[in-house]
Amino acid sequence: MIWKELLGFIAGALISVGFIPQIWRLFKLKSAREISLPFTLLFLVGLACWLVYGILMSLPPVILWNAIATAMMCAMLYAKLKYGK
């Protein structure tokens, strides 16, 4: 693995791991009032676009971490819709 690809894996891991505390808090407190629905939707669409880009360009770090981040953002959207009242 070349260093550029390794850097991509490290960067993606750091960004994706950043979602975990927020998702944990949403489900623990059962409150998502502070999370913006437009932010969540736009971020989710952006992640999905990055995922498709990664697939089209055959970029393993982009594919892996954007797939994981997309799944976590779907969890945030679910929490927002369920607990956002």
C-alpha cells in the first residue's frame, strides 16, 4: 500500500469515528432536537455522492469510509426522525 492510500484510510477513519459520539448521544438521550434535519439530509446526500465517486474511480479508502459514514448518517437521520420532536 502506498503512503497516499494509507493517508486516505487514516483520514477516513478519523472523520468516520467522529460520528460515533454524536450517534451514541442521540440514542442515549433519545433527543435529536439539536440536530438540523437539512444538515442531516444534505450531509447524507453528499456522503452518498462521495461513495458513488469512490466506486466509479475505484478508490478503496473513499469507498470504505464513505460507506461506513453513510450508514452512520442514516442512523443519525433515523434518530432525528424518531426523537427530533
